[in-house]
Amino acid sequence: MVLFQNYYKVTWARCQIIHNGSRMERSMKDYAISYMDEFGCLGADCPQTCCKGWQILVDEQTLAVIQQEEDPLARKMRGKIRRRGQTQIRKRLGRCPFHTKERLCQLQKEGHTQWMPLVCREYPRRIVAFSDRRELTLELACPAAAELFLQHTNQIFLSPWVGSAHDTLWQIQNEDAPFLSFLLQLRDETIAQINQVERIDAAWMGQCYQRYDAMHTWIVRDRLQEAQNLLESMNEEMTVTSGRGTDAELSFAFYPMELLDRVIAYQLDDSGLRYTNGLLKQRIRSYYRLFNEKTPEQARRFFDAQMKQMLTDMPSAMEKYKAYAIYNLYVMLPAVYEDYHLLRALLLGDMYLQLYMLFDVVTWVTCQQEGSSYTLDKQVETLSALERRMRHNLGITDGIWRRLRKEFLS
């Protein structure tokens, strides 16, 4: 086994984009998120363009196609590609040079989609291949994908994909079939648990952490059978504590509030966030206003109290968090097949979930204070803005993980 490699080798910014020249690898079995066929790009109407603020990596096959063309637009394209380090589009003031005043892609607008980098053609689709399997999900940083997610929180699952063909974006290289079988079974069992519990709270996350921690210990010792034995007993021994105890004992803060506060202040917040992700900056300011004068214990009690009130007023909110926990398992556990770091995937997923719950509450409280409704549009803004920052920036992800190792695991 190769242990403790970079978890995000197969994620957005540090990925190795591949393209085998075929619009579909027919030998692969494709599975897609349940609402995949409903996705449609908003184009010029998108409130948060994907042509600004991110790296735009250029895959080798698309680069080869561009280099053979003599069209003036292709020549312009060649001149905008930076080959030092990772091959990528050279942005202008953080924006793709082919992003027009009409908020559209010039290459797409003029019918030259074959010159668009593969990641541009496929985003927000996330297409990961491993073994004989490919999984297609949607990145929630995209507002259209986030809205679909929030509209389908009662049906988040993977099913065989028979829709339009798409290319693989990330290939996970491993040939450890027993470990892959273990991971897929673990994911199925955990999702079944999530669907059974009344709510995702600190008690449930704590039990899940203990189970994953024990399995991870066996995995890093290269003793998969012991991890498998723990998995087999998961349904029998994992007591579902969610919904038990008095209302005063109920808490949603799995991580200490002071840890969440430092992640927000040192990993999520940034002086330039106002320009690159203004929606998240607004929510961070609201968080400071609501929480800054409180002790950690006061902050936890306030968070729990507001969460309980929000769930009373918006009972469907818990379905969001359960669906988001399932989504995290779909997009994060496949990477464990490459680096074997099961515990990291769980703890990062729990941190993303806790931050989502916290900023959801912050925005709901702000709406209450302003006398407005926490509409679907505002919920989409909260989810997509947070996803754009915490999941698609490797520096942020690495910083969160270092803080978890230092302040939680130690």
C-alpha cells in the first residue's frame, strides 16, 4: 500500500486531466448522481461565473488540437496558454480572456467547443474513474448544481448512467480490488445509516468517527480483514443515538466552536474574498457579528439553540444536511482508493458539513433579523459560495487538514 499521499491528487486544482480520445470508455460502468440529467448551464444568467477566479487547466489532447489549427481564434488561444508548470489559460485580472462582455465563452459562442479545455467542456460535472467504474457527480460550487441538489435532498443516490457521453476528468490509479470492494461497501453502509437516523447531530458524527478511526487504524497496518470485520458489525453495533436524550443534551457541534472559529478566520476569510467571493464574505461578516463576543461555550449554546429553532421553522433543513453528508461520501471516499487515508476523508467531510450547518444558521438568523425569508435562492447562495471556497482551493483544504491534525487529532 502507498499510505498518506496527498488526498486531493484527484481533485480540482491539482488533478491530472486525462482524455483518451473517445467520448465514452465503453468498458467502464458509469454511475451518475440521481439528478444528473436535469442539469443545464445557466450561461449568461449564472450569478457566479466559472470563468473567473479559478485555474483553467488545459489537457494535452485539446492542446494538440489547438496547435494544428490556423484559425485566428485558435492562434489567439495558443497565445493565451501558459506552459510553465501546469499548462493552463493565462487569465486577465483573474478572468478567462475568452469570457465575453455578454458573460459567455467566446469559443462556445462561435462554435469551437473542441478548442475548449476538457475541464471547461465538462464542468460542473465531476467524472472520476477507478477500476472498471466511473462516477459522475456535480460540483456544488456551481449555483445551478447547488439548486438541483437542494431540490432533490430526498433522493441523493448513484444509479447506472445511460445519458449523454462524457469524458473522464480524473483517473485514480490503483489495482487493489479487495480494498475498493471494502470502500464501496463502507460507503453503502454509511449511507444506509444516514438514511435511517432522524438527524445528523454531534452524537451521530462522534459514533461514525470512532468507527472510521478504528477501521483506519487497521488499514494503515495493512490488515484489511480486521477493518472488514469491523465493517460487517457496523449495523449491529453502531447504536443510533440521534433523537435520544433530552432536548437540552442535543448538540450539533461535533467540532469545538473555537476550532470552527479558527478555520473560518484563518482558512476561509481573506482580504480579497470581497472581490472573489462576495457572497461568502457577507456571511463571514454576519458570523463575526453573531459570534465574536461569545465564549466558546456560549457560542455552542447559541449555535445549538438557533439550529433547533431553524429546524422547527424549516423541518426540511435536516434533509439538506443528511443529503450533504451522503454527497460528501460520494465525492470523497473514491479518493481514499488512491491514498488509503480513510480518516482524513471523514474528518474533512465532517468539517465541510459543520461549516455548512453553521453558515446556514447564520444566514437564517440574519434573514430573521431583517424580516425576510430564507428563500431557496439564498440557500443556493450559501451552499455554492461556501463550496467554492472550502472545497475548490487546495491551500484552504490543506490548511483545514493541518488544523484538524494539530487541534483535533492531537
